[in-house]
Amino acid sequence: MKVKYIYPLALIFAAELTRANASSFSFRQKIQADDNSTNYVFSGKNGVATYADIIVVGSYGKNVSAGGAYIFKFNRSTHLFEQVAKLTPSTPVPGAEFGASVAIYADTVVVGAPYENSYTGNVYVFEKPAAGWKDMNETAVLTNSAAAAQSNFGSAVAIYQDTIAASSPNSPFYSVIFF
């Protein structure tokens, strides 16, 4: 029996803050990638991050797909999030699960590919161009040089200011690496 992955969208909930009610959550919209495909798992694992008016959604590839990370920007006129960019590795590797984890801080997005390089994993860094987010490849690739085979580096990623953290959960030496 062939399994079909059906995760084509992410649901957006917004916190509406008022003086009368400190926080209430209501459904705002569903988003999906412009190139949505059944070969992707959209927003799976650790694949959603926000910063200011930006949402980054990872979409790791299944089988023949390498995956991607999508940037959605809030449009103040329509009050909806719209896709403005797709981030991809310069050398896509089918089955690497690029996009399994994502993080954003200011103008930098970090994307994990924990099954790349025989499951050792890599982390990709993207910096927003001066003209704004656009479809692009990475500006840097981070590797865990001390990782053992199959350590799944990049299973979870985080960024704050100029520090990037990435997990390597199956490594016998390190569980989190800082850059």
C-alpha cells in the first residue's frame, strides 16, 4: 500500500490582544506553498518559525524531493500572509529532509537538513538580500565536524542575534552545537 503524505497547509492562529481580554486566539488563515506537492511535508517536525511580520515554514522533501523553506510576509493591506520566497539548498539532496527544522531572527533564516550526508546532517543559513526576501540559495552551510555518522545534525535549529544553535540528537559527543 502506498502512503500519501497530506500536509499541504499550515494553519495560522493570531493572538488578538485587547484591554478587555488579555489574549484570545482565533483562526486567521491557512497558508500553503505556491508549488505545493504531495512530495513535501509542509510544516512538519520543527518546521515553523516567526519573527515580526514574517513566517518561515519548512517543507522537507519526501522520496525524490529535496525540500524547501518558504517565507510568508504579512500584507498590511489585505491582512493576510503571502508567500514572498522559497529557500533551497544550492545542491539539493533527495531525502535530506531540508526544511525539517527552521528558525528566524531579524534578517537571518536557519534551515536544518538532518538526513543529508548519510544522516550526519547540515544546517543552512540564509541572509535577506538588501532588496528583500526572494527565491534564493544559502549564504552559508554549517556542519558538525565532530559528529558521528547518523547524528542527524540540524534536527532542531534556533537563532538569536549572532548565535545559531543546532541539535545533533544521535551524536555520542554533543547534543547541541553553537556557532
